[in-house]
Amino acid sequence: MQYHSTRGRAPAVDSAQAVLDGLAPDGGLYLPETMPVLDWQACVRSQPLEMAEQILSAFLPDIPDMGELVRRAYQGKFEAEALTPTVPVGDFTVLELFRGPTSAFKDVALSMLPQLMTAARRVKGLRQPLLILTATSGDTGKAALEGFRDVPGTHVCVFYPDGGVSQVQRRQMVSQQGQNVTVCAVRGNFDDAQTGVKEIFSACQGRALPFRLSSANSINIGRLVPQITYYFKAYRDLLDSGRIRMGDTVNFSVPTGNFGDILAGFLAKQLSLPVGRLICASNANHVLTDLIRTGVYDRRRPLHKTASPSMDILVSSNLERLLFLLSGEPAPVAGWMAQLSQDGCYTLPQPLLAQVQAHFWADWCNDAQGAEVIGRVWRQYGYLCDTHTAAGWFAAENYVNQTGDTRPMVVLSTASPYKFPGAVLSAIGGGVQGDEFSQMALLETLTGVNIPKNLAGLREMPQRHTGVIARDEMLEFVLALCGSGKEETL
Ligand SMILES: *Cc1c(COP(=O)(O)O)cnc(C)c1O
């Protein structure tokens, strides 16, 4: 199966190469030339690991032994065999995506990506091991570390902004175990760390290094495809509980940042899963709500820091894939992306906007509205949700109220409430005091909801990676890593 760039100015590659490359050389994102064909009903009837195997094999046919890769990625690593369980809450069904090894939704994709990358490396006969470089604002770094930990043929190096991640997130990263992991703080904010990583990539281009540099960011097709599985799994759970019959359509509400999660839902729909509306939920950084309502994408606005930081994004990369899939040709997509980088905005033509609106609906909430949802859902249903999930719930309620569409609604839950203990505590009326670890303990006492195992032991874990460097030291840091002979042991 051939993969093409959304911008149309790069050669087609096979699926293994697309996974290895991440970004296409023309700056576009890879998509298959034609949508793979899948027996969706057979897929729905399968066990979660088999679902993942079928979907991944359909999209990435050049990567062999998919069943084995899926087992290595997921088996025994998630809290439950269901991987992503669903919970009925009031009129909605919550799809819990945070039951992985780091209690982050990112685990679903980042457990699988290392397996896909190393398999693609074997297929392509690549001699050098992979050095994965990632800048993180919190969750991605830890999920990448855990996903790549001790995966043969890889070394993973994560940079996070010093003082720019939560206490829990920092502890999760600095306590990381494994033989092939490096973690380092960078003085500055997330943008500094990210710019630093980009500079390393361009400085190393054409250099003979013992590693092949690669990234784990969410534009890689190997991160997107594993996320399709949980839409099938949620559908299966609704069938099993008798809420729907085979063929009934289901709506999904998705807390959205980079547009990867919700795009996976759109791909599930392309594979014929009966998906109705996809509700795109945002916070005060509501660029996507505006786009879906008006057709105008305008990033020229201040970035707000909110209680749902994983959605504090003004440029949602994966939207480019949707625009390509709906418009069917690369030239206009390349044009809009050029406008976005030059002028900071672009406008979709009316027919394309109508298509977007046929599949998607959008809304956003501010922090106070999100807190109101967390408190109300807790009091009414005894279900504790986090700040991102609250945005999804908020948008789902408004969707039902404004459209009268009463088809079953699945709200995707992207983080454990224990990832944001202060905001959640205050939303349910608890007093917020002490550090995040005391807040976690208090939240557990007040609600009886257990702290996930991997977070509970964190405070006592030895801190192994405590280095801090300046941004202009990052290249040297990576070159030193490359010169340390580490690749010999991988
Ligand atoms: C990454 C993330 C999101 C957004 O997902 P995208 O695929 O970037 O849209 C939402 N919530 C949480 C907690 C996340 O970590």
C-alpha cells in the first residue's frame, strides 16, 4: 500500500517507510492512497488485541508479524485486559483511555509506536539503531519513555521545560527506569525545548551519526492508527450491554488538541464503523470550534494556559489530514498550510465546510464550566472525571440539547483525575492544600476512587535523571549521547 503526502510534493512510500519517516519530506503528513478495506463487523466481534491487529495490518501491510507486535505493546501493560474500558455514566458512556502504564491517553499510541518503528527498521534493513528525540509539555514524554523503554534497537531521549511540567509529571519522568532512556530538563518553556529539538534535527541532517534520529510526535501515522481500535472497542461494549444493535450509529465526543484522537474516529468511520457525529471539544483555546463553526482557521490569538493543558494548542497538526481526506487533493491543502504559516489564518471554501460540518460538531468550555461539570458528574453519578474529559462531557451535553440527536453518546476520557488533583479536588468542593502528592491522597480519601498504581508509588521512587541544561546546550548534549558508544549495546 502506497502512502502519499497531504501536500503532494513528495514521492509515495510504503507503509514501513511512512512509519520510519514520520513527516513527509515536503512538510506534509502521510496518508494511504486508498482507504484500506476491513470487515468491520468481524473486527467489532474480536477481542481488543485482535481488533488492534486487524486494523494495524490493514493500514500497515508492509509490517509483518503484527499480532506479535500488538501483544508486545499491550499485553500485561494496561490495568485491564479490555485496555480501554467503558463505563456507563448517566445518559452517556465514558470510554476510559487512561488505564495504560503511565495513566495517560498517550499510552495507547506510544505503547505501539516503538514496536512499529523497530519492525519498520528491520523491514528496511536499517543498520543504525533509532534515537528518538522528544520535547514534552508533560504527558507525551513519560508515555514515550515507557513505550520505548528497553525496546531493542532504540534509545529514547526526552527534554522537558524546567519548572514547566506538573510535579507529578516531573517525578514520572525523572524516575524512569530502563537501559535506553535519557531525560533532561531544559531551562525555558515548552516552546524552547521544542525549538531546541527541531534545531537538533536540522543540525544533524546529512551528518554521519551512529543513530538514525527520529521523533515520536503525533503526526506519525504509526501513532494515529493504533487509536482507531478503541472506537471499535467502545462500539463492541455498547453492543454487549444491549444499548445498540449491530449497525446502529453512535456519536463520540472527543477532548481535542492536536486532532489525532478525533481523526482516528473519522478513520474508524471511513472503515465503515457506524459513527454518527464526532464532537470536537476544546477549552479556551478554541481555534477548532471556530473553524468547524465558521470555516475560518485563525491562530492569531494569545495562547491561554488552562486547567486542561493537553488541549492548550493553537495549531492542530492532524487537521491537515482531515482536509486532505475531505477535499481529495493535495494542492489546496498545501495552499492552506502555506497561508497558515505566512498569515496565521486560512478560510475553507463553503462546500468543504459543509462536509466538515456533516461529520463534526464543536464546542468549548472555560475552566469554570469544566469545574462545574466535574462537580456535577461526581455528585449526580459518583463518577470522577478529569479536566479534559469534562470538556468532552460539556460539549456532548450541549450537542444533545441543541440538536436533539439522542443517539448513544460516548465521551472519550483522556486523563486520570489523579493527573490533575488540584483542579479536580477544588471542582468537587475539597480544599486544595499541600503539594500534588498530598492532593492525590486527599482526593482518594474524599472519593474512594483508587489512585492508579503507577502514580501511587511515585513519591518514593528514586530520581535517576536530574540534569538541567540550557537550550543552546541541547545539540551538544545529543551529540555526546551519540558519541558515548551507547549504540553498541542496543
Ligand atoms: C493529548 C491529549 C489530548 C488531545 O489529543 P489530540 O490527539 O492531540 O487531539 C487530550 N487530552 C489529554 C489528556 C491528552 O494528553
